[in-house]
Amino acid sequence: MASSPDLAMLRLDDFASHLEADFEMQTTGGVLPLKLLKADPTGAGGSEGAAFSLLFAAPAGTALPQAIYPVRHPALGVMEIFLVPIGPLQGGNGYQAIFS
């Protein structure tokens, strides 16, 4: 498994190749599966170092508050990401992360 990346060094391309991939969010109640649905540029239109947004879907019935959660991916490692619930999405619950 990959080591924990430096969040300041992550870019949109690091996630874009993992669309539809499975991630795991560690919660106080255990591990919650996530699927990466979108990885989009925000603000400066995708230029080097620009902000980007990630959109994840979790199973239905798993609504959690916004907080920093450890999120694991086999290739990217474990990242401490601030996730915000955005409501129903693809039959489950959506969570968004913004990197700026």
C-alpha cells in the first residue's frame, strides 16, 4: 500500500485516474466504503496548482457530519480529508472534498 501523501502536493490528476474507484473512509463506527464519482477543477480551470473538487458516494443510510476523516486508497495511501455531506447521490449519500 502507498504511504500517506502530502495533501499540499496532491493535484487533480492524482485523482482523475481513479474515477469510479473504491476508497474507504474510517469513522468512529468502522469503515465506510466510498466511490469516487467526480474529480473536477474549480476556480482557475485546472491550471497547475489550481483548486479541485472531489465527489464521493457512500451507501444509503450512512449520513455523517462534515469533518476530517482518514480516507484510504490502495494506490494513493491514507489521506486526512475534510468531507462535507451534500445529500442523496446515486442511491446513497454524497460527500465532497475541496482542495485549494
